Amino acid sequence: MAVTASDIARKLGISRQTVSKVLVGGKTNVRVSDRMATRIQKVADELGYRPNTAARLVSQGRRGSIDLLMSTERGSSVLPIALINSIHDKLIGLDLQLTVTRLPDSQLTDASYVPKILREHCADGILINYTHHVPVDLPPLLDKHKIPAVWINIRRENNCVYPDEVAGTRKATEHLLGLGHTKIAFHILSEHGHFSECDRRLGYELAMRDAGLMPQVVRAGARPRQECDAHPLQDDRLERVLAWLKKPDRPTAIVAYAPIDTVVIAYAAAQLGLTLGRDLSLVGVSDDGVTNPLGIAMTQLVTPQAELGANGIRMLMRQIETPALPLDPRPVEVPLTLGHSTGRHESTVRGAR
């Protein structure tokens, strides 16, 4: 039979409230001396008492879990393994559980449903993994009900954690400039409707203009996201990228917008007999750090999934403590990992000789 606070109280000849104050905590006017607290803990250890985390949280007005809110709509919620692992591990360290809710847009914006997430799922707050095409009614609904919530991988006015995409692509472009490239293009293959499309382009353009160069944004095979059912290697987008790279005035270096751009450009370069890092430099993008088309170790920007998860939980804990206080957005650095897909421009190589 499990040892209870009452068992420890009888052993010490004190009240159960005094024992609970030491072992569970919570809101109570009971005062306990340090000496008595030590005795209580010692007897609890001797009897094999195991804390009831749920009881402790209830006594603090908490439920003991965080809900991860996602959409069932295609492409609206992306959940990489590094992100979910980070969220899970951070919560375990806080003695909190994770629940996951996947809802269609109609329920996400139902005024009678969203508040139930806190009651039915016993959640203290919500992490919102809804990165594309956010329903316009969802943010004001959360604000109206004062639900502690933090958005992940989306840039908003407050209560959000997002990759610093501007600084990331600026760093990538400066890397290519440092290798002697001046004809550098930014390539977008599909229009995602995500803030990163504008931010990554802006980072590239800022670096080019700072270097006194004209930005070149290319949409050789671009299509709206909803029209991209087929893989780009299986429709005319690959052919359009091939035609672009065949031009005599093609760039010597490319910054890709997304992982799919990375794959298609690398594949097109291989078909044309161009060696990445020698004939064409390519900075790719990876959501998980493992985008290596054709077995090439890429120079690439890696979305910091683990850091997004950890920072999201930290911000949400602050939101739970002060739900009425908006928190400033938290940008997270996007690392640039160096591989073999970028190299010095041929003019600098000749000059070195």
C-alpha cells in the first residue's frame, strides 16, 4: 500500500497539513520550521514515500501538462522529430506531460471549443504549431480567453519563437561573397505562404546591397504551394531550372529558399555535369540537418528545431505565470554548416595561383 502524508503525520505526531506543506507545497498558511521540515523528509524517505505530482500541481492550481496544437490541413503544421523531441525532453525536466491536439480549421476557430482544450486535455498552456495559413479568427480567440499560448516557427507581434531567417540568409550570402562570388542568385521553387519566404529573401538582398551588388531573385519553376502536388523532379519545374542553369549568364552561386530548392538545383546541376563547389556553389536549406542530395555534404542553413522547442517551452512557462502579459518575440539563430557544395570562385582561384 502506498505511503501517504497521513502515515507520516501519525509517525511524527503532527498534522497532515504540516506534512503536506513540506512534501507537496501549495497555498496554505501552515508554517513549518526548517528542523521539522528535515524530520518530515527523513521519515518520508524511511517509509518509502513517493510524491504525488498530480496532487502537488492541483494544490498549486496547475494541471500538469502542455498541449501541442496542430492543424489537420495539409502543410499547415510541420513537426520535425528534433522539434518534438526537444519539447518532450524539456517538459520531462519540468515534471510536465505533453498532449497533442490535431484539429481542422473549423474547430480551431470555434469559440466554444478552444477553451475546452485547457479543461478536457488538462493543459496549463498551449504550444501552437500552426505555421502556414493561420485562420484569421484563431489569434483573437486565444487573446479573448486569456489562454497561455506560444507560437512556434512563426513570426508574430508577441508570444512567439521563430528562426532568425533574415540573419541566416544574410550570413549565407556573405559566405559566398567571401569566396569571391558576385553573381549570386536567390532561388524560390514554391510559394509556401510562410514568413520565411520574405525574411530569407530580405537577408539575401541586404547582403548583396551591402556589397554594392544587384540582387537576383529567381523563380525558375515557382508555383503556389497548393499547385505542387507532384514532386518537382516529376513535373516541368525541373525542366525550367535546367533551362535557367544552361544560360551563359547563369549565376556562379545560389542561395536556396527551401529544402526542395536544394534538392532540385543539386539534381539539375548533376544532369548538366556541373560539380557543386567547383562549377556552381549552392547554399541549401535543411529542416533537420540531413538534406544531402546525391550524397553531397551540403553547405546549408539548418532550421534550429531543438532550440525552437526549448525556447518555446521557456516562453510558455512565463506565459502561464503571467497570461495577461504579452511577451516579446524570441528570434533564434539559424546556424550555417559548411560542406562541399560551396567553393571559391574561379577568379579567386586563378589569382591565388
